[in-house]
Amino acid sequence: MISIQPKRECRQCLYTNRHPFGLHFDETGLCTGCITHAEKTSLNWDYRFRLLEKKTARIRRNKHSPYYDCVLPVRGTPEYFFVVDVVKNRLGMNPLIVSYNSQFNSGIGIKNLDRIRDVFDVDILIYTSNPVTYRKLVRESLIRMNSIRWPYIAGETSFPVYTAVERDIPMVIWPYHQPTEQVGMHSYEEEPEMSRRSRASFDLMGLEPEEMISSETTINESDVYDLRYPAHYMLKRHRITGIYLSNYLPWDPRRFSEESIERFGALSGMNSRTFDTYDRIDDMTYMTIHDLLKYAKHGYSRVTDNLCREIRFGRITKDDARDLQSFYQAQAAGPGLDVFLDWLGMTNEALDWFFKRLPYQCNGAIGASELSVAQHSFVNSFVRNGPDVMANDHFILYGKGLDCNEVINII
Amino acid sequence: MEELYFAMCSKIIMAYKRLVGVIPVKDGRVVKSYGYKFCRPAGDVVSALRNLERWNADEILLLDISRQARIDPAIPMLIKKSGIATPLTYGGGIRCTNDVNTLLAAGCERFVLETIAFNAPEKVKELADLVGAQALIASLPLTGFGASLALEQYYAKRFGLAHEVLDPSLICRRMNELPVSEVLVIAFNREGYSGSFNLLGNDLCEKGFLSDINKGIIWFGGLSGNIAGRLLNDPQTTAVAFGNSNNEKELALTAIRGEFSRTGSAHHVRRPLLR
């Protein structure tokens, strides 16, 4: 039971103190997220990038692994082309690219991952958990945390660190620290690093994999074995640190994505429930079932995160953003939802019952015709050069973009 | 023989000074506090408690800085949920024996008293009768350094004291009279800014009236590994405490222990094995 405070909204962006990460305000009513964001224009980023160069040069000199300098976790979104470019070309490191399979890959996400490998000539290590276990964990996390993302996030945040431990690679480079970008947990000058505590508290919603094991469920120790975080003595023995690039570069996912599309041919695509054609386009459940659950739990959806970022960068006004928020939050999830429910073995009626238990129900929205010309032109300013995210509605893809039907035809 | 053995053990244990992990809490959630004036969100209480236990902190200090004259009912539940075994101290909103009983039941072992330490010493005596003076710590938020050490203005006003700078002998006498075992000296304005501790001047030896306090001192606020290491060499120091830095780096407390060797104070603290 957490004390409920009166709702309070930031004077600049759309976030309120009901944000699940927590949000605080200064005496002028500006939220900590906006305060941290302001550092993107006030800090000397050339100096900060030199700090990063020094840090990575030290790692290259003292590395234990004969080949790789760092582990670099990626996903199939355009932003990650920029990340690999910085690490490989600007910092001159030899990264081992790793990716944890979400098992709900969109065709566009798989193509982007392949393109990263081809463009940058890097090794990619992809880890796929046992699909049966994965489904069991998705069910369990839905029941216990009203979330389907927990198994993916647990794997995504442990696999790169385990890879670093197993291969004796001293550094893991993450693109950004989500609590800092959204709610300003740290100042960039504090240079936060990867930690088990941040993972447990923010990424895993306070529930570590060991806590999933229960005699009341069918989850046993072997089911979460590959989701656990390495022990501290292992991290210390291998001197592993995890850094965030956003501490050294003024992080702007939209600008980086558009640069990646132009320079490397990264693909972007239309997603449901948002205007952002770059964000989370690798995962067919993110903007469908996950986004609906997010709204039902917290009263806002992913489009609010996208809009807050755009407001902070001054690319949209708060009033326009509020209209777009209302428009997108009321949109349906699209065809992906039924496929997901089939996969999980859940009916639409059960899902309706599930949503009714949660505190926020979406009601009242503005129609597309009510959006202004400026709002339409803002939405259209996002590049779309690939197929829609839901163009392929099969959740388990075999090999490189081949879906179930194609595999059957080949056989 | 057995008595001698336990006496030796206790002497060995007493020889160690403590490295305390502080968890500032506001409205039921962990925050990174900067001079108690500005906060950033820092996650949930349970994972913060468990994390410091994994890091082998000698003691955890859960400090509720919400400035409410009560215990947040969520906090005892969260402490119970964490299931930690590390000695746990709680501070913030303690006013009466009921509060202490609630916290004892949740698993707290020691209690930091601030408001009642200044304006209701008789209540401190009541609490000491209940749990013993060894379980009580008085909080002393200070600004300035050396001879100009002053009780922080906010507290001075709150306790109805006329002047910002209090008579040092008054503070000293109050601390010595209270039935508490230690004094938590907080560099109030520097809290949250690592390496900015300024209560004792640059050479860390202008202790002013603090040297007249006849209790052990726990230092907190703006410490770095280097400063804390030098403070540990002072015989009056019983512990050093770190807050915000625990959120920024993995194994931050372990790294701080490592820095003590540079200041010749490593022998003052335990060197536990990591799990």
C-alpha cells in the first residue's frame, strides 16, 4: 500500500505524479523529467563525449577478452543503428551485439536486426527462451503484475550481462536509462551505471525472477534460470560495468532514428495507438495488448511518453499534444490482439473481465477530423519507409522473417 | 571461559566502525534527496532494502523525509515484505511509544529521533525506557563548519528557536543529556551532493562544539569515500552513512570500502564477502 497523493501535472509536459516510476516537482511546478531534459541543452556535450572516449579507451587497453571490447544489446528499431554506429565507428570498439528474442517480433524488427549485422559487419548473438516456458511466464506476469512484458524485460536485461560474464567482456553499453529519460531519476552528470537494483525496481516492477517461483503456480527454478541477474561476486571478479550512452550524448531517439533511416536504410513503420513510427516497432504486442494494459493500470499509454519527449524537445505544444494523446489513447489495438489471445489461450471475454478489474477505463476521445492541420502535419512528419508493424500478424516467426504459413508451404 | 570468549568477540565487533546505507523515503517511495529541498524519484523501498543487504551494508538507515508528524503506514509493511536481516534503523515521524512498537514489529532495531529530541526530551526518555538508549539515535542537522556550526534554519524555526545560530553549548548539552547512544550529524545543505561535505572545514578537524559531545557520531551528507575514510580515523566517529550514491553505481558501498585503504582507515571497517 503506497500513500496516494493528489494528482499533479507538470507545467511543461503531460506527466503526472501518478507515473509508475514516481515524479517530483520543483517549486515552479516543473517535473524532474523536464529538469533533467533541460541538461540536454545546458551541458557541454563535446566534453561529455570525450569522457566516454576516455572511458572506452581504458576498457580497450585493459580488456580481458581477446576479441570483443563490449557487449551491446540491441533491438530491431532504427535508433539502434545509431547506437551501433557510435560504438563501432565513433568509439572504435569491437562490440558483440546481443539481442533477446521477444518472440513477438514484427517483420520490420527482424529486417532491421539483419540490416544492422550487414551494414556494420558485426557478430550478433540472439537468445530465445523456450517458447513454452515463455508463455507460462507471460501468463503468470499477466496475473501477478497486469503486464505481459515482464519475461521479455527480465531476459533483455539479464542476457547481455550474463554474456559479458561468460565471455569475460568488461563492459555492457546500454543506449539510455529509461527512468532518467522519463522522470529524471539522475542528472546526466551523475553518470548512473547499470545496476541490479534499477533493473528490479524500474524494469521488473519490483519483482525479481526468483520471486516468480512459487508452489501456487507452475513456475519452477529452471523456468527463470536464464532470467536471473549474475551474482555480485561474478560482476566484481570480471570487473563488469554497464554504462548508458545517454550520459554522454544528448539523447534524442527521433533525431537518431531519422539519421539512421537516411544513412543506413533502417526501416520504420506505422504502429497502432501512436504516431511514432520508430518507437517499439520491433514488437507486435507492445502497442497492442501491452499498451492497453498500461493505460488500464496507470491512466496513460505509450503515446504520452512519445508526446512528452516531443514537448520537451519543443517540437509540439502541450495543447496540441493533449489532443493527440486523447485521440491515440482511445484507438483500438488492431488485429494483433486476437492473435496474441489465441497464443496465450485467453478469450476476449476473459480479457474484458481482466480490464474491468483495473482502475482506468478509456472513455471519450476526439476524432481524427477534430485534429488541427498543425497536428496532422506533426503526425505526418514521422518517416514511414517500411511496412506496418502489424503487416505480419503471426507471433512466432521462423528464421529470417518467414512466418508459419511460409514455412509450411516450403515443407 | 565462555564469558571470556564472548567478551573477546564483542570487543572485536565493537572495534569495527559501520558503513551505513541510507534510503531516503518520501511519500512511500525512495527518493534521491538534494539538501532535503529537491528530490528525484529512485524506485521502491523493498528493492532498495534488499539491494543494500546484498551489498553487505553494516546497517541500513531508512529515513522518511516527508516531514509528516506520523509514521507512513505503508513503510512498516514494506519493511516486513523485504524480509531483510541487516540491522535496520528508522527515522522520520517518530513521536511516541506506539510508533516505536509498530516499527519494532516490522523489524526495525534502532530509531532516529529529531523533532522530539529537540522539543520533547521527556518523550525520548519514555522511548529509552521502552527500548533502551542503545536503540536510540539523535539527529542533528547542521550547516556551516567549525565554530560557526549552526542548526539548520528550517529546524531552528520549527523548534521555535529565535536565532538561526544556536548556542553551541546548548546543543551540546542537549545531546549529552538525551538518553541516546549516538548522534547522526547531517551536513544538511550538502546532503545528496557527493564529496561536498563541509561541516569540519577542508582539513576535517574543525569540530568545534561537536568534540564536546560525549556520544559516538554518525556522519551523513555529502560524503565521498575519501572524506569518509578520513572521518573514520577520528575516535568519535562510529559510522559513516551514504545515500544518493547507492542509486548511481552497482556495488557503490563496496567501492567506498575499497577507497578507505587509501586513507589508512580500512582496518576500521569489516570487509565482507560478496554473495
